[in-house]
Amino acid sequence: MAEETPEVAQVSAVPKIKTRKPKQRACDERNEKGKLCAGHLKRWYDLTPEVEAIVGKGAEIYRCEFCKILFRPDPKQQPNSYTLRY
């Protein structure tokens, strides 16, 4: 019972954090063979304590659905956290 499962080990590790490019909607990370991930970036609300310590509480963070890399929002773009803007 002392062994950690691979899923638990992956969740406890702090993932890579990148900044989104303007209007970026898909992941641009490449694997060791050079293949593009191209996973959809989805808003991530369930921040782990390790990630929350790095980016801050309640930060707007996006996560790739495949490779699980985190993306900070584009600093030039308005936040999507609010209601529709007119």
C-alpha cells in the first residue's frame, strides 16, 4: 500500500506553465518526436495547492486537454472571467 500509483504521482507534480499567445485556443507544445499536441485549451477551475501557490488564488488558468500543460491568459487580452462586455 506504500506504492504510489502513476495517476497520483502525475497529479502531485507541478506541470509546465506557459503564456497563451493572442487568441490562442489550441496547445502548441511539441513532444520529444516533434509532433504537435494541438489539444483544446479549457478553463481550469480546480487548481491544486502547488499550482495555486505559483499563480495565485482564483487566477484565470487554462489547461490542455491532452498533455495537461497550464497556460496563463494573454496579458493583452481582456479576461474571460466576467460577463459579456458590450
